[in-house]
Amino acid sequence: MAQTVEHIATVIRADDDVVEAELTVQSACAACHARSVCGLGESKRKRVEIATPDAAAYVPGESVVVSIESNMGMIAVFWAYVMPFVVLLGALIVSSAAGAGDGVSALAALAATALYFVALYLCRARLERKIHFKIHKP
């Protein structure tokens, strides 16, 4: 069974079948006692929308637990970072091997990456079924 990553969040709004929650994501050094001295610790606020049939049970300001299975996070990293790099590098190598100049090869690689992200956007509904957050009360 996949490991679950959980964060404490605050409900911002709850409409129909969607709950919007804000959570604070901290870097590894944010919990360090010396972070105020080195200045490298950081934390960011992120908002996520969680589809749930129990949305009416949540009220704004309420503290909740938002979770995602770690393998879903790896799937997201693959599609958002690994595949664009492979597309960029592949297009650069193919266009260079075809005899295009450096500038044309670079533009072809960027265009291929842009097309990849357009295709990814068009397939977002399919990805949303695979990668989803869960919410429950603590």
C-alpha cells in the first residue's frame, strides 16, 4: 500500500462538491531551530481544491487534514518535470541531427515542449481522475 502524505489545512470555502483549503508547505529546513540565523528556511501557502461529496459538512475557517498518496505525487512529478525534459531534449537532438542550426533547434525544442504542455492541459480531466486529494476532519 502506498504511503500517505498529510498536511493540516484551513477550509477557505465549501461549494457543491468542492472544498478549497489552504495549507502551509514547509521546506526541510523550516523546522530547524537555526533557520532564523541562516535565513534559508521557507514556507509557502498553497491552495488546493478537493472534490468530495461531503463538501457541505465543511465550513470556512475549519481545520482539516488534506492527504495524497505519495505515489500520486511521483506521477505528478513525472508528467510535470520528467516528460517535458525528455520532450525538450528529444526535440533538440532530433532537430540537430536533421541538420538544423542551433537557433532553429532551440526553437524547435521549445515549440515541442509548448505543444506537450498544451496536450497535458487538454488531458487534465483524465489526470485529475488519477491524481486527487482527500480531505477529512482531524
